[in-house]
Amino acid sequence: MKDSIKVFAPATVANVVCGYDVLGFAVNEPGDEVIMKLTGGSGITITKITGDEGKLPLDPKKNTVSASVQHYLNHIGKPDTGVEIELHKKMPIGSGLGSSSASTVAGLFAINTLFDNLLTNRGLVPFAMKGEELACGYGHADNVAPALMGGFVLIRSYEPLDIISLPYPEGLHAAIVYPEVDVPTKDARQMIRSKVLLKDAVTQWGNVAGLVSGLFMKDHDLIGRSMTDILIEPTRSILIPDFYHMRGMAMEAGATGFGISGSGPSVFALTRDRETAESITVQLKKHLSTLNINSLSFVSEVNQKGPVVLD
């Protein structure tokens, strides 16, 4: 059994417009890296965190990576295992791209690999959800499931947990733009209405079913028609500069659909090819610069692998 490992885990786009807390997909970049070492001592220690500007706690009880790893160790009957963790943030915190998820998934994949894969990646999802609960107050799976399993996923049920891998059209790309404005996940969740009109729920159900059907049928037009959210987006879009203008620009440039990634402020467009995705990111970044807003952009196919060992 190896005693050290370095792991990369990918960012994710959660919700995918109409699928609040039940749909998500992984992307190739950005992501986070974890270096993990088994020691002869006892307990988990976080020895280093980089790329977080001092925002993340070194206390192993308060950090999503170490907390999730501890749940895993408790589960396999080795709660006092000595573990040293280095976390290297390679993506912005609070971006809406599953930053806490990527860190947590990297840590869980690392410890599971060091223990000769006692659990499948799918089996790690409940432990990763514990990290999301610590990060934002609610253990949702629409980031951690695709980060662990790769691809496009549907969380059909939380109790009991039922996760389904979905097919998608070949060549499907995501154009992602992160405007550097602050939208904390907890605050974004608290803005959402707790009750909705039945007629709005019916519309949303139809769009979720249409999106899943479009993915199965590899029908870009159906995917695009279904990427409409009347429950969450109207509220969350208030926090994102010029959201509807950017959506109009993306759709005019050939996007299949456009929406908020997770709780924002990142936005994304699904496209039929890389060229369209790259064109959209250039246009959106240029527009944000006219508003004096710095931004980062990423273009990626859907990531099919999930976390990987780097060395």
C-alpha cells in the first residue's frame, strides 16, 4: 500500500439552469490538488494550503477536506489514522464552480486510493456531501457527484441517495466566465423562495424532464429549449452583473443554452463545439471589462474521468 499520493479533482457546473440541486456536470478545468501522506502518528493534520489567500481554515475539524476524510476513516474502522494533507487551490473560492467540492473530492479520492479503493467513487459521494454541509450548510450532491464520477449526473433522490449518470451529445462544450464579484453560496441559497406556485413547479418539471431527454436523445435544440429556470435564476441573477445581457450575447453567438453555474457568479454556456465556446468567452470577458469587472474564463468539454492521480 502506498503511503503518499497527489490527486487532482475537477470543477463542476451545478444546477445546469433548471435542475436545482439535482443536475451537474464536471469540467476539465479548473480544479484543485491535494497531496496526502499517511504517517505513523495519529489524527489528521493540514500542513499547508496555497491559493486561498488565507481564507480556508487549517483546523482539521473546520476544513471540508479533512472533515470528509475523517468521516471516511470512521466508516472503515480506522478513525485514528495519521494523515497529513496539503491543499493547493487551483480555482477561485466562491466562484460557483464547486470550489469546496473539488477540494473535498480530491481528499476523499486520495485517502480511498491509499486504502486500496475500499469504496467506489459513487460510494464516496455521501462522505463528500458532509463536506458540502460544512461549507454551505446543506449537503447537496450536484457538485460532488459529477466531480467524483465524471460526466453529467442526475440526483434522482437524496433519501435514499440515487445518482444516475447521463449520456450527452458528443462534442458538447462549456464556456465558463467567472466575473470577480462576491456571491457567497450561503447567501445565495438564503435568497431562494421556500414556496413556489404549482404552475411554476409544473413548468420547471417539464424543463428538467426536457433537458434530461435532450441529453439522452443528443438533441441540442431540445437541450436549449429546456434550459429555462423560472424558480431560482430570476432571484440569483440580480447578484450577477448584466446577466441577461450576457445571456443574449451568448445565445446570439450560437450557444445552445446559458445560465448561472451553481450559485454564481460564474455563468456558463453549453455549445456544440469548442470554437463557439471560445468565441463566447472572449465576448463576455470583453463586455465585463467595459463594466470595469475583471473575469476569468475556461473552455472545456464535459470531464468524463472525475478525479485522477497525478503521481
